[in-house]
Amino acid sequence: MSEETWDLAVVGAGPAGSTAALAALAQDPTARVLLLDRAGFPRDKSCGDGIAPHVLDVLTPLGAADVVDGWRPLQRLELSRGRRTVDGRMARAVRVVPREVFDARLVDHAVAAGARLVRHRVRDVRVEDGAVVLDDHIRARVVVAADGARSAVRTALVGPRRVRQAIAIRGYAPTPPGRAGRQLIRYGEGRTQPSYAWAFDRGDELSNVGYGEILGGPRQPSRSVLLEQLEQLLPGTVPQAERWRGHHLPLSGWGWRTEQPGGPVLYAGDAAGLVNPMTGEGIYYAVATGAAAGRTAMTCVADHAPVAAGARYRSAVRSRLERHLHHTWLAGRLTRHPQVVEAGITAAGRDQHTFDDLVELGLGDGKLTPRLVASLGGSLIRNQLTPTRG
């Protein structure tokens, strides 16, 4: 690796990184692309495992739509808080695919397209002489940092990020007969909001189960507290589950312009601080920004202008996601108030279009549409006049 300068080096081979490599090679099949990860594949990753249809909208043109093959499409989503419940049919199906399967399949696509996969943990990064140098011996014209919430690349170049975070724990449990073929989310009470437990049927007699909440106090909740909350919201889940893993989620803010500096290093996925603050969803953001980063990198290499990559990529991401990020930031703030969560559930139960708007906002690139805002306002008033105790 020390004898050549790579056109693109991608640090982190998760969804953001593998998609970046795949998009770069789709644009220029002759490109020299290096894909680095500290882990071998397949490997487990703490996540809700939900693959929204928007993810496939990005991967299909790259020839990678088959990463969800063999996993059942799910179209039922149940949301509840206390006694308020909505059980609706989503306009487009979601898959629940374990990350050890999904990520490995994406890596295989990137390697088949021509990326070189190397197991390596990046510790040092610097920019010099028109190239990015990783650990003194890997040189690349452009680097995509897709190495997660605690990005070593970002820490080395600009320092650690200080953003609002959530914490979650995930396990796998047998799917009860009444929950087969559906996703279930139950919002909690008495904790920092928003907080919720989930059970997402994988379609293979197991469900991805877990609990997450916003970090707001001086001390983060312990593992036992997280499991206690999960068991309270979904009784009988914890004793049957196994393979518990916890993780932090760096939640998206109002905008994104400050997250991407100029220059030849691009940040994608969790490393860019892109996790939906309303739902904790991050895979769509990962593949969307990964694809944009890979394409931008190759355009700038072809133009002999890798130093322009940061500005061009920032513009591409803002064009695609900025309005959505504004709306999810506002939605995340609103869902700190339990009465707003209950109003959303009530509104979604009264009107299918409102239900669809909420799903788009939480899983894709949707907005707080005028229809959704009006429905929330009307339900908020009605709920206050006729309160329901949970």
C-alpha cells in the first residue's frame, strides 16, 4: 500500500463506507479504491436492523438491491404510548436485516466492483503535499471517513464532535405470534423524552428488540436501567432475548454546513453526525451520504481538484437533505413533549395520509407537511379536551 497513491481511501466499511466505494467505482470502474475497516466481515453491529425502502432507492442504481434478498417485506407498523395506539399499513415495505448480513453483502458488492478491502484500524490522519496520509503509509487523493460516531478520522483532524446523543440497547428474541410480520414501537413514560422500546420482526421467527432514550441528565442510564425500561414496555421480552449490544447515536442538528469542512476529507453517515433525532434511524442517511461522497470524490479526482471535494460534497448533501434535517430537528424537539407524541399517534390513527407523512419523516427524507402539522394541532386540542390515561 505504501508504493501508490489511491484515488480514494474509505475508512469504515459499514453501509456509508461500502456505498461510497461502490458509487465511486460505478462512476469510474478503473479507479483505485481502498476500503479499510478494523473488523472482519461478517460482523455484528448494534442497530435496529430496519432497512427502509429509501435505502434501496439509493442502492438499486448501484446494482446492490439484492442486499435484502431473502428477508420478508414488512408493511405493518404499530405505534403506541399508554393506551393511545395506531396500527397502520406503510405505503412501502421495510425489511429487517441483521447488520452482520446487510453490511457483509454491501462489502461484497464493493469488492466485486473493484475495491480492495484491507483490515486495518486507522489511528493517525494528516493532509500534506496534495494527499491525505493515513498512519504514515497510506496515501489517497480523497478520503471518505465512514468510521462511525467516534470517528478516528474526524478526531485526528478537527477534534471530537459534541452533539446531542441518544443511547440504545439491542437484542434478539423469539417473535410472539401476535407480532409476526410487523414493527412495533412503544413510547415510554417517566424518562428523558423521547424514549421508546421496539420489536421488529425479522421474518425468521426472531425479532430485533431494544430500547433507547435521549441523553439529557448528568449520568447516562446503565445497562440494567435500559433493560428494565424495555421489559416494562414490552413485558416478557428481556428474559427471552440474547446477544445484547449497546450503542450511542449522534443525533442530527438543525443544519449540516458546519459538519463538513472544505478539503479532500469527506464525512459520511454517523461520522457526519447524521442520525434522525426523532427515530434514531441512520442507515438511509449512511447510504445516501456514502453515495454522494463516492461520486464527489471521483469527480474531483477526474478534475484534478481533490481539495474541492469538501465544498462540492457539502453542497450535494445540503441539496438533498438540508430541508429534511431542519424538519427532523424540529420534530425531535416536539417529541420531547409526551402530549405531542400522543397527538401524533392519534392523528395517524385518524388519517392514513398523516400516518404516511410520519413514516416518511421518521424513515426517509420526509418533511413536516402542512397536512401533518394541521393534523397534529387538531389532535393535540382534542386530546387535551378528552385525555386518556395510559
